[in-house]
Amino acid sequence: MSPDLSLVLAITVAGFAILIWIINKKLSQRPSDELVEWLKSTNQRLEEQPKQSFHLQYSFKSGATVDAAVTTSAGIIPIDSKFPMENFRKMTGAENEQEKKAASREFLKDVKTHIDDISRKYILTEEGTIDYALMYIPSEAVYYEIMTGDPKLIEYAYQKRVLPVSPTTFYAYLRAILMSFEGQKIEARARDILAAIRAIQKDYNKVEDNLGVLGRHVGNAYNMMATVVSSFTHLGQKISSTHALGQTGKEEAKQLEVET
């Protein structure tokens, strides 16, 4: 398992613990404090991962500080948890429907403003972040209100490259993001392997062509050798024939001398 994916498992435990804590507290404390302090209390677990992988209160050169940041091979994932809760509390504590609707409208306005702040302050690709950020919402009830209160608000968040996440979806988003990075690595490796195979195929074709040329040269040399051997043999036969004729002439001359 890669270090990035191992880190997600540690964050998963943190996510569920945060959810239980918030339910018990009934949203009585600031969510950002709950997230940061709880993660600090589990720092020993996080330290089992590469020290550069996870940061609390990560500061940018611009002076902005995000609550948490996860460093991956693809870039820094900023995670904000400074969530506006005042109007949500007013909404849940409203005495009548009119007050509840008014508080709900103000709450959604607060969320939109918060989305703008996250997009402007923490998505800093020039400082090595990826091109989106996570907006941590510390309660499923709050998350549900945002997701159902105004569909255009979620679309606006996506346009601003801000992903709203709840305690139960937080680790799922991180896991999906990190797995997509792993997939990109595998795809890049596959491209490298394919390029290497193509280079080998190209070299193989060159060697095959050279062997073909060499084979033709060897074939021509063999044919030439056979021709030379044949000519040499034929020449030897002529020399032998000439020698035989010389021997016959000598014998005939001796025979004539004897007869005379």
C-alpha cells in the first residue's frame, strides 16, 4: 500500500471520531478547533506516516494558513474547517418557521462567502497546491442542509473548485483523490512501458533488416564461392587433360623410334 493511501486510513479514524465528538458536544464548540485539536491528539498515529505527508496549520507564502494539508506526489491538498456556524445555530434554535427561513438564507450566504474565501486563499497552484480544496463540514446535519438548501450553491462551489465534505465523506473524497493520482502514475508507467516496447520493436526491425542484408551478402558470397570452385575444378580438369595428351604424344614418339 502506498504512503498516500496509508495516510487516508489514519484520517478515516479521525473522521469518525470527529463525528462522534461533535454529536456529543451538540455543536457547542468551534468545529475548526475540534478538527485541529483532535488531529493534534492523534499526532502519534500521523507520525507513523512520512513526516512531510500531513500538516496542521499549514502556512502559505501569502500569509494565509489552512487548517490542514495533505502532501501528495501530485501536489498539496488544502483542507479548511473554519466553518461559519452562527446562523445555522440560529436556524436550529428558531422559535417559528419565519425565523428559521431567515436564518437559513443567511446561513447559505455565509457558506457562499466561505467558499469564495477558500478558493481565493488556499487554491494556490503557484505554491504547489492541486487546483481544488476541501471544505470540511463537521456535521452531517449541516452538510445535509447545504446539499439540499440550494442546489445552485453546490454548483457554485464546484465552479470555485471547492469540494464540500462531511465526516463520513471526508476520507472517501481523499481516498478517491489519492487513488486517481495512483491511477495517473500507473497510466504514466504504462505509457513509458509502451514507449520502451516500441523502441525495442524499432531496434528489432533494424536488426532484422541488417540480418537480411547480411544474409544476402552471405548468399552472394556462397554463390560466388561455388562459381569459383566450379571454375577451378573445370580448369583443373583441362590441365589434367592437357597433361594426359602430353604423355600420349611422348609414348607415340618412342614407338616410332623403335619401328625405324
